[in-house]
Amino acid sequence: MSEATDTMAVEPASGAGDVPPFRYTAAMANEIEARWQDFWADNGTFHSPNPSGPLADPGHPRYGAEKLYVLDMFPYPSGAGLHVGHPLGYIGTDSYARYQRMVGRNVLHTMGFDAFGLPAEQYAVQTGQHPRATTEANIERYRSQLRRLGLAHDDRRSVATIDVGFYRWTQWIFLQVFNSWYDTDANRARPIADLIAAYADGSRPTPDGRRWADLSEIERRTIIDDHRLAYVAEAPVNWCPGLGTALADAEVTADGRSERGNFPVFKRHLRQWMMRITAYADRLLADLDRLDWPEKVRTMQRNWIGRSVGAHVDFAFDGGTIRVFTTRPDTLFGATYLVLAPEHAAVDALVAAAWPAGTVAAWTGGHATPVEAVASYRRFAAGKSDVERQSDAKEKTGVFIGAYATNPVTGAGIPVFIADYVLAGYGTGAIMGVPGQDERDWEFAEVFELPIIRTVRPPADFAGRAYTGDGPAINSAFLDGLGIADAKAKISEWLTAEGHGTDAITYRLRDWLFSRQRYWGEPFPIVYDDTGLPIALPESMLPVELPEIDDFSPRTFAPDDAASNPETPLSRATDWVQVTLDLGDGPKRYTRETNTMPNWAGSCWYELRYLDPDDDKAFVDPDSERYWMGPRRPGDVGGVDLYVGGVEHAVLHLLYARFWHKVLFDLGHVSSEEPYRQLYNQGYIQAYAYTDARGVYVPADEVVESAQGGYRYRDQPVTREYGKMGKSLRNVVTPEDMCSAYGADTFRVYEMSMGPLDVSRPWDTRAVVGSQRFLQRLWRLVVDENTGQTRVVDSPADDESRRLLHRVIDGVRTDMDGIRMNTAIAKLIELTNRATVVSTVGTPREIAEPLVLMTAPFAPHLAEELWHRLGHDETITYASFPVADPALLVDATVTYPVQVNGKVRGRVEVAADAAEETVRAAALAEVADHLGDREPRKVIVVAGRM
RNA sequence: GCCCGGGUGGUGGAAUGGCAGACACGGCCGCCUUAAAAGCGGCUGCUGAGAGGCGUGCGGGUUCGAUUCCCGCCCCGGGCACCA
């Protein structure tokens, strides 16, 4: 993969001068850190016990305790290596998890790798190096980089999606999905065997009404396959020649390019594996309300699912009906034309042989016949790229197809058009044009000179065109006078009664395109017989291992040839593809599926595998799943207690994982309804980059701020920009740089103190020294820098320090519970500074010990070292977090600020339990000068505050 | 255009109806040092000689009191976008 990242030089934290021999320097920190990392690894300090099975440990200090499952979004181990931004979330979850262990919880926290995917494969195409070799090397490098940070992970539970022992179960879950169907009556997935039984015993009629027994085997299999939650379909897909694969809708950006690699994407019809995520649209939407997730992410998922409530309305024409979807059935009296998507299947049947008498010239597009006009317009629409389609959004185009349909409520004949502003993939691919109440329809009506009938009375001052607000219905016969909601209800009743339509709900969400024409992914556990229909392999034949091949390159195909499909890399492994298997009816020849799964597959369920990583009998042990992820109380969705990662996965990973989890829940394989109960999006660490006069990036660490303002590099002015950290921007700082220059603990403390975890902020290497000073002072409170002896004394602390200590304990607990590491650290610094000031002969143990304990989540190596120097033999990991004494949280006296007209004019100190009268008198005396001879109109005393 | 966030010193940020700027960086001054670094201590929102005045994007409002709540704008970041 790529070369080791260029890194910026970092000045040593301390000079080479004569520092005291036992000062907490970077060298000292590195020695301490390496020693404790070895100790933790040797002792399995961070192993967390399961309730049963091989990872159960009744002797563990947290065995059977209240559980907490903390999860990071696992990384793709790229060749570029880590910069200081990557571990931010990991350090956050580690600090949180370490704190939760100290308050008594059994915490599960580990780390894995999402290791299938395109970058390793692209690299393989270029170099011929096997993706497994590069990926595994990258994983090893990530592991060692992360180890230096002292993350308290249970490494027994670490998994990578490329491990055969892992993807075997990804394939197993695929089989569960394949072998189930969605029962809309029960509103859940059920085993496909139930569906077959229902057809067989006649309780469920076949699509064409024939008896099940009378159907051929192929007919039966086709009917069943059409119900599966994983199915093969010929569908318009996002074909990306640059990547040589089809992509899911969510992997395509708004401007029609691939999210990975930014290659153009085209719509093509291909036979592909799909997942019926649309069956879960309602539940995926409804259960968002039961999740403790950022509103932003829930909104994004809501928009992606795109539920619209409305009605289907049928418009009759000679020989059939056209069904449209509308959210405004109340405006039906204003529907003066219909528009179909150019690709709509009914167009060919509808299109007239000749223009009807009286056809407006503008409707024909200048063509002699409707057939010609349709063909021409379809070519025009299909030739537009997504980008063009968007930029042309305001100019309505279309063509009349020479046919009329009947508005069911007015009986009027209305013309039928095709136009590309109607999308084939949404609703029914057809709309009724209501220009009076829809801006797009108004624009279209203006271009084609179509009648405009208002059916909602706009306010008197309304100056616009289409009116989309509420108001009384007009020109609508029996709806007249009703508001939108009432009119909807009434027209819906009428449509149903007259047989012209029904209430309907439509989603923007499409089924999930699940196959990729690439090598580096999970093979499908699917073979085909000579019918061409898919057959699931039995569980006993798992795993289906990736075959070894030499040529990883995707081959493009003839895009104009509708029958051609892309050649997949696996199809070249002919010995693997053509296989003889005994699937219960004797050995036969089969052809394997040669697509692979998208890299989202592994991340759809990895949190479950952490619970029981080595199980070769089940994907997860039910007892462990119930303990770590089960509902806490009736009605709770269950799931991981805290899931931390970037917001970029708001719809992709997080929606797919919810979908799989719900299938597993329906089939009884998990007790939790949702995978991630609480989601937290950490911010990004960003960085400044600098360009010179030529626009070339200069090393950011050599840029100085000039006295006149502005920035200079080697005396030349440079321009500062703010954004990502990246090799090409010459502003990368790595965790290794920080560990070498300051130690991992300083780096951790700095990242946690920069600001709230969910906010993005700029990296500032200069500021790291503040965190080091804090840890040096803490060290100095316990250890004499000149002798190395401990300088903690057993004499009591002064009263003020003690009160501060207990306020800090109380505040740090509140902050940590709320994931506010930055303010927790500020309080610890405050206490450390106070202790430093009063410490002359030594530091009172009653201050030093709680301070070390409270610092342990952030600077675990230093805390562990000091804890042992304070005379403790056991690891600090499971030591009890300090508890504040409530009696010390209230002071004997209170200083009241005194305000006059909202301005602070003085302050008075009174006893905390002083009566209001006393406070009032003291306050008035204090501000007597300000009042002069004026009488206060009103005096307000807020007990304890003001 | 619509939907989410957000706007506080030179910088990162703190305070969620009650002393604006905790904590940290940077800066200035001092101690220590032959010197420098490190360390330690002090000062550091703006303005003013001072008393004081002003100050949380802008303009209103509620309140004894608003960074915080309400209304209307402006700007920045993110998401969605011909979805009927």
C-alpha cells in the first residue's frame, strides 16, 4: 500500500539540559507506558467475563456485575496509517469505559477490523499483491499503533471481517435472510418453510390461483424466490465502470458519482442480488424514536426512508387504468393532466398511432407521430447524466403521448404526457398534474399551456403561483369549504367507495443492492443448477472460502449490450465455480455465484461476534447476547450501550446494520430489537494547511505567525486554510510523533481536553505541552523529582483543599456520566494546581489518592504507576472511583453577589443557613452607596445564589 | 429551496435563567540560573490615567436579572433536493 506517512518533526518536550533525574519526561513516560502495557497484556487485565461459556470467569472482579457494552466503529485498516485524528473516538470510549469499570460495571470494550473492501483490491490490481497480504499487514500495524495508546481492550474478542471464522457466519446470516420472507400480517420475518407450508396446505393462495400441487417445480421455486428477503432481480442499478462494480443507492453521491473514488455512475439494467430492506421501512422508521441517537442522524435516516402518506388514484383509459401516487388526493378536482416517467411500462400500450385532432403544437415536440415523439424523448432523457438532470431541474420538458385518461372525479378527459421530472423509481412512476397546488406541475403547465384550476383558496395577499398551504377547498364540488385534512379524508372515502383508489404509503427507500463484481469480499453461499435459479448451500458446507486467483482486475462489459453482465474476478476461478455437490439428492454439477458481498456485510453484525468470538457452533451464544445486548426492561430495544463513531455512516452502515439485526430478531436469533441503543458521533480533528504564492503546500510545522499578522514560511507569506489532515497537505501529525515527544498519556489527556468529544476542532501541537505540565505536576505531588521517593504524607489536608476535592469528585462523576471529558479534566487540573500550591513538605494522601484514581481513565499508565508507588498491589483498573461526601459539598458560608438593576455592585458573605432577612439587610448595606437616597423598589433574594 | 447543527477573548473552549470568559495554549512581567531551557509565581476580554463604561453574530421582546427563553434577520458548517 502507500509508503509510510510523512510526519512532521516534533520538538522534544524537554531540552537536553540538567532536568531533575526523576522528572516525568517523555522518556520517563515511555518507560512507564511500555512496562504497564506489558503488565496488562500478561495479566489479561482488560478481559471482561461472559456470563457463561469459555469466556466466563467467576473469579473476575466484575463477574456478574451490571454490564456496559462500549463500542467503537471499527476501522478499515488503510495503508496510509493513523494520524492524531483517528484515535480520538477510541481514546474517548477508552476513558469512558475505564471510568465505568471503576464505578463497578462489567465493561465490554474491544476493537476489530472492517477489512474487506475496495482499497486493498485496487492495490492488488495495480501490484498483483494479494489483498489478504496487504490487509493483514495493515491490521498488524494498526494493532501495534493502537497498543501504544494503552487502550483497555479485551484482545481475546478482537475480530476481522476477513477471518474465515468470521465470514463463515456472515455467510450463515445471509442464509438466514435468504431463507426467510416478510409476513406483512404478523409484521415480521418468518422462515421460508412457513411460506411453503402455507402454499402447500392452501391457506395462502398462489399468485394465479392454481393449486400448489399443480405447479411445476420451477414455478414453485420462482414464487418462493420472489418472497425471499434476499433475492436476485433484474433491476436498474448504479453501474460504476471506474470501480468495475454496481453500487447501492447510498454509495452514490448526489451528483451521480461513486462515494469511493469519485467515479461517474450510470444507470444500467443488471441481474443483481437485492435485500428486501423496504419490508422493514416502517419499523426502521418507527424505532428511530426509541433510540438514544443524535437528532441529526435520526433525521437523516428518516429522510432516507422517506415515508409519504397519501393515496393511489386510478385514471381510466381505453383498455385499462393508470395508477398514480399522490400525497394530495384532496386536489383531484384540479388534476388537468397525467405524467408518466419516460421508462413507465404502460407507455408502450398507451401511445397513440397518430396525434388526436386538436393536439397543441407544443405538445408534439415537432414529431410527426406520438410513437416518434416518445422514442425521441426517451433517448433525450436517457442521455442525460444525473448532473445534467439536476442542473436542468427548473426547465420542464416532456411530450404528449397522444392518449387521454379520465379524471375519475370530474369525468374530464385529460392528456397523458411523459416527462423526466417524474421518476420511475418512486411511487408508481406516474403522477397527476395539479398545477394549482404544486410548483413543479405549475411550471410544466405553463410550458405546455395546460389548464390551471385552483382547488384551495389562497390567502388574499398570496402573490405566488402554485399555492401549497392550507385553506378551504374550492372548485371541488363536495369537498368545497373543507380544509386539507378533512378534504383528504372525504375524497379518500369517495375513492375507496367508488373503486377509483385507496389510501397508500410510499417510501423513498429502495431495496438494497447487495452484490459486487469484485474479489475482495465474502463469497455468497449460493449455487445455481441448470434452471438458473439460486440454491442455498446447507450450513454444513460453510464456510465458502474465497478461492485463490492471480488476476484481480474487474473487466468492464459492453454497456450497450443489454444481455451482457460484467465479468467478475471469481468467475475466472473455473475450478471453484464449477463444482460437484451432493445437496441431498446425489452428487450433481452446480455453478457457484461469482459476485461477492458488499463490504457493509461484515459491519452489519460484528458487534455480536465480539460477544462470543471463537464460537464455531453459533454466530453468537444466546446467553452472552442476552447479557450484553438484551433489553434492560420491557419495551427497551436493547443493543450496545454506547456506540461511538463518525457521522459519515449515518445512513449506510447504521441503516444496514439495523436491518440485519431486525431480521435476526424476528427469526429469534437475538433478544435485542436494535443493535445500537445509544449512538454518539465524535467530531473530527482538523488541521491548518498552508500554501505558498504558487499554491503549493508547505510543511505546516515550519510556518510561523508573523508579527504583522498573517503567516510566513521561510520569510515568504503563505495562505492558511483549514480542513483535513493529509499527506498531500503536508500537515500530518501522527500518534507516534506525540507518543515519542510527550508520551501516550499526555497525548490522551490532550485529545480529551481539547473540547467536547462531539465537536470538530483544529489540532494544535503547541498546546499539547499544557497537558504534559498537568501530568508533571501530578507526578510531582507523589514523587520527589530529585530522589524518586514518594512524598505523600498521612497528615490531613487543609479544609479548603478537602472541600475542593469533594466538589471535584462530584463534578468529575457528573461530567464522565455525560461524556464530558474536557470539563472533567479541567477540574482535575484545578485540584492538581491547588494541591501544588499548598504542598510544601508533602502531599496529603487524602488528596493524592483520589486525584490519581480520577486521573486513571485519561492517563492510565501514569495513574497505574503512581497507584503502585502509593503502596497498592492490585491494578488501578478495578479500584473504586472516589465518592464525594455530600457534607463537604456545601460551604459554611456563601458569598452572595448583589445586583442593582442587573449589574453586580458588590458581594456579601453570610452564613449558608442565614435567613432571608439577614441576607437582605446585608445586601442593602453593601450597595447603599449605589442606591444613594433612592429607595429600592423591590428586593429579591434567591437562596444560596443571588 | 427544505431540514439539522453552530456563532462567546489573540486561540481551543467553560458557564443552560443568577458573579461571562472555568481549564488550557499563546503573550507580558518576575523568581531561579554565569546564561539558556525547564520549573515556579503574577498579570492577561475591550476601553479608560482612574472611578467607571462597554462586551457572548445583528435587531427586538419576556424578566428584578438573558450567552441561556421567545420573535425576526445575518453569517458559517453539515445533510437532502423535480420524491408527487
